[in-house]
Amino acid sequence: MGIPTDPGTETGTASAGPESRTSRALTQLRTETGAAPAAARRAVRVTLAACVGFYTFLYVLDRPVPATYALFAAVSLAVLSRIPGTGRQRAAQMVRVLPVACVLVTLGTLLAVRTWAAVAGMLVVGFCLAFTAAAGPRQAGAAPGLQLLFILPCFPPYSPGDLGERLVGAVVGILLLTLAEAWVLPDPPVRSYRDRAAEAAEVAARCAAALAAPPYALPRAAAEEAVAAGEALRPSKSAEAERPAGPGIKERALAHTGLAARTLLARLHALPAVPADVTPLPDSLGLLRAVEGAARESARLLAATRPTGSARHGEEAAEAAPALRRARAEVAAALPPEPADRRRQASVLEVADAALVLCEAADISVRGRRAAVQERNSGRFWYARLHAPRLWWHRLAAHAGPRSVHFQNAVRIALALAVARTIAGLDTLPHGFWAMLAVLSLTRTTAVQTRHTVRSALIGTCVGAVAAGGILTLAGSASTVYAFILPPLMLVAFATGPLHGVGWGQAMFTNVVAMAFAQLSPSTWRLAEYRFLDVLIGSAIGLACGLLAWPRGAHDELGRAVARLLRAAAAEVAATTRGPGRPGPTGTQDTGTGDAGDAEEAEVRRALVLAESAYAQYQGEAQRPAGPGTDWQSALMAGHHVLWGSRRVRAAGGMPTAPVAERRVGEYGAWVAQGFRTAAERYDVPGHETGPAGDSPAGAGPRTSDSSLDAPPPYYTALAWLDYLTTDLVRMAASHPAQRMAVTP
């Protein structure tokens, strides 16, 4: 019987080392979520799909045309595109875009008949594909690859007779890539936004339970947990594919769920403490327990993964909402004798309203149009009864203007592609589509980023062209050499580019395309020269268009959009607190566009759409602020709070009719509205045309003691809303340390 070798000894390490390292590397490749394993898995999948299609058509079937399209279809959707998500999520998106890809190949083939037709098609198709980014990250990720599938057949020779072979090659390439993404080295699952929302709802339930039991205060640990759960629902904290950014019903409802959960947690965290010698009202405690039940049912519904479980929990959540609504109505009808109790009751009603929205939004996010939405909330959940085409139209129409970053990006890339196609057509550049490929892959949303990218890309392309020229010179017409070199070269290129930057990516991709084209037709070292020339021309065009068309990207547009949002919020606050007679929700008609209500509310909605899209792009740009970064998210949340609270005030019966209460709320509302106008001036871009700012609110504002005021419940509802908005103003002020707003809580 031998003595077992200790793994830590020199002998054990020597004998098991290579095998252990190989096994560990394979395990990391399959299970790790870091950048390197993810890039390696994608490189394996695209190399496998592209090479199977390319070699089968070229060497087995002797069909170079479908071989070319099979290769570039796989490369375009896997490398040029940046479809977020796991392999199976990307595979599902590729199946959806397959018909679009066939239409684009057909259009490109037919428009290649004349240069002017190709340029016009490039302008229109380029804009439309780029503009679909407004529909969400998956559409935005697929757009560059689809652009290439239109560009490739849009160059001479004009050969409509080859359309069938082109379509066959493109379809086979995309299907092979789809299979590889779904089944080869599947990515490990990531935490979904729905899971984060479920956890936040469960945390809210625990916080509500703590506030409904002695000592009627939120423990420090629970308060920290609430803050952490709310922060986890920021879109920037989730994987891009998991962010609820699409135009569909469930995506919109899931985004609404996250917002409701964050608001509920903030309301619970900010609920006024009960003095030690005071016993809370039983009705308020009962309402908090109802909030606990509704939040817990929402968490169970969001956490359910099986369809049967989702249906069962959906029914339970649907039952929890009416129970919470009844409890809320009972508390709202009661009038505590003491003003302090009335203010706390108004705060508890704000908590219940957020919990009710959470419950209904979660139900819609899981069950879609089958969810039960109460008629009084048809304005808030205006999207719950609309079909997908109308929701898509609403999303795209909201961005159809020069103040949308998606519109700006689409114009920039369409102009660059049209100019590149014009130059390629007039000068008859060899392999001119490489110039357009350079435009697609190197143009960024800011001129600064484009300049840095172009510089690295040209250096990498030059180095790659020298290496490719050497290989072409040495190998000559021996296509077998290129056939053996291409697969490992693709594997290294597609794994290296995402990890080491655009310079390495361009260097390696130059060698990949050289080895591929050398197998399609006899080639010399001049192929590498053409590659460098085309990339140089495409880079110059992209740089020029980036300088001429909105060179600062989302940086300036975000400031303008947030300033517009805050001015619209100021107008909504002023209109809501101006006085009685303003129609409530029952007096409005839902137009189906999301603009249910008056003009002020519609403007807040439109401004929120533009500000949120600008903020999403801003997060992906290399911004270098001179001081501490601005908390743009606080301004966006304030806009949502304005919308929510104005509905609450109108639903409570509008402004109080008691003269003293009406005057106090009016003064407080005017003060808060002026605070939003002042905040807008701080967020706005210097030199932008704005209205007069007026005097900044200072001090504690017009709030006075309520001890001698016998006011009706709408007074305290409006007061609680304005208190929360004041907190938002203070938070926005704190995010501008260099130019602090004069707002004091």
C-alpha cells in the first residue's frame, strides 16, 4: 500500500500541475463571469460558427458567394454587434432579427445598381437602424451588425442574380451563430433585475413590519438594508441585458416596479418617528401591516420562476392590492384630532400609495395584459392595455427630435455612412466597404472618444497590415496556408480585441480579413495596403462627422434634458398647489400616449423620457468631471416623485378648501416650485436659452406650525408630498458641491 502524495509536496505538484492547471482553466472558461472568460467563450463560438459556414460553402460546395456571407453574417452579429446578455439571450435576439437581416441583404443588393441609390439607401437605412437603439439595449446592440449586412451587398458588382446565394449564406451564418450561442460554452446566469426587485420588495415588507410594531421605529440595520436594496435597483447596477429598458408591456412594468420599490423604501426610511410618549393610531399601524402583506406578495410574485407558480402568486398579489386599497381608503377617511397625527397619517398614506403601485406594477410585469389594473390607475399604467406596435411607436415618437440622444446618434452615423459610400463610389476604392466598416466600428458618441479610438485603431491597423502583408508575400497563392491560419487567428483576434482595446482588435482583425479574402481570390501584399487605406478614410470621415454633429455627446444634452425636467416639475408643483378647481384623475382622458392629464404632467413625462435616455448614454461615455460627480439620478427620481405626488394630491380631492390651509400649501408649493427652477439653472448647460431663475429659496421655507390649524386631510396629503420634494431638493443641492444650491431643509 503506497503512501498518498500530499498535493502540497513537490512531487504531487509536479505530477498533477499541468492537468490541474488545464482543468482549472476549463472550469473558469465555463463558469467565470469576468471579462476574460466571457471574451474567450464568445471567441470560441463565433470562430466555430464562422469557420463551419465559410469552409463548408467554399471547399465542400465550391460556392464563394454564400461562403463570404456566411462568414460576415456570423462575424457581424457576434463581433461588430454588442448584443448584451447570456449566450441564450443573444441567440433569441438573433432569431428575431433574422428576417430583418434577409430584408437588408435584399435591399443592399438591389440598391447597388447606382451610387446615388446606394447613398440614399445608406442614409435612410443607416438612420433607421441606428434609431432603433431607442427601443432598448438589445436593439441597440444588434444595429451595427445589421448595418454591415446591408453595407456588404450594397457595393459593386451589381449582381441581383446572386441574391439567392447571398441570402442562403447570411441565413446559414446567422443560424450557425445562433446554435453556437445557445449550446456551445453557455454563459453562467446573472442576477436579473426582477430578482433585485423581489429582494427590494421583501426588504420593504420587513421595514413595514418593524414600523408597525413597538418601538415603531426602523432599526439601524433595517435602514441600511433599505438603502442598499434601493441602490441595487439603479439600472447601472444591473447587467445591461437585464435592465428593463424595452418598449414592451412587461419591460415597462418591470421598470415601473423598480421605481415603485425604490420609492416605497425611501418613504419607509423617511417615515416620521413616533415620540416615545405617544401611541400610534391603530388605523395607521393596520395600514402599515397591509403594506407589509402587499409588499411580501409582490416579492413572491416576482421571485416565482415557474409559470404555474407565477399564476398562483399573481392571483395572491391581485388579492393583496384590493385589501391594501381598502385599508388605505379607511385611513384616508379618518381624521385624527391632533395635527401631528394627521401629518404622520399623510406620510403613511404616501407609503401605502407606493406599495399599491408596486403591487400592481409587479403583477403587470409578470402577467402582462392579463393583469388586473384598476380603472383609477389607467393613467398611471397607460401601457397595460396597448399592443406592441403601438408601444413601439410611442417609444420611437418620443425620441423623434433633435433633443434626443438617440436621434443625434442616428443622424451622426447615417451621415458618416452616406459620405463614406459616396467617396467609395466616386473613387472606386478596392474593398471600399472596409471604409464603412471603420465608420461603424470607430465612430463614438463624443468627438473626444472618437479621436482617441481612431488614433489607436490606425496604429493597430498599420501594424496588422504590415504583418498581413508579410504573410501574403511569403505564402503567395498557397490558399491551404491561409485555410490553416484563419481559425486560430480568429480565435485569438476575437478574444484579444475586447480585452486589450481597439488597437489590438484592429490589428488582429486586419489579419483575419486578409486571410479570408486570400482564400476567395488570388491576393498580394497590396490587400493589406487597401485595408489600411480604407480604415484611414473611414476614420477621417467618422472623426469629421463626430466633430460636426453634437461633438459632446450626451454630456450637454443631459444637462439640458434634466433642466427641462426640473422646470416642468416646477410647473407641475405650482399648478397642483395653486388652488381648488383643478381637475383630478377622474376628469382626465387617457390618450394612449402616456400623457393622461394636463399639459404640465405631459411635459414632465416627455422630459423624463429624454433625460433618462441621455443619462443612460452618459454612463457609457468617458466623462471626466473636474470635481465630484453630479448625482443625475437624484434629479430623475425627483421628476418621478413630482408625478406620483401630484396624482396623490388630486386623488385626495385637490387642494384644501379651508382658506388658511390653502394659503399655506400654496406658499409652500410656490417655494418648492422655485427650488426646482433654481435647481434647473444649476443643471443646465451654460449658454443655453433659459427663463429667469429668480431668487433662490432659502431657509426653512414658509412651513409653519400646525398646532392651531384644524385642516382637512388634503392639506396633510399635500404637505407630506411637498416635504418629500424638499428632501429631493436638498439631495440635489448636495450633489453640486462646487455650486451649492441655497436650499436648507
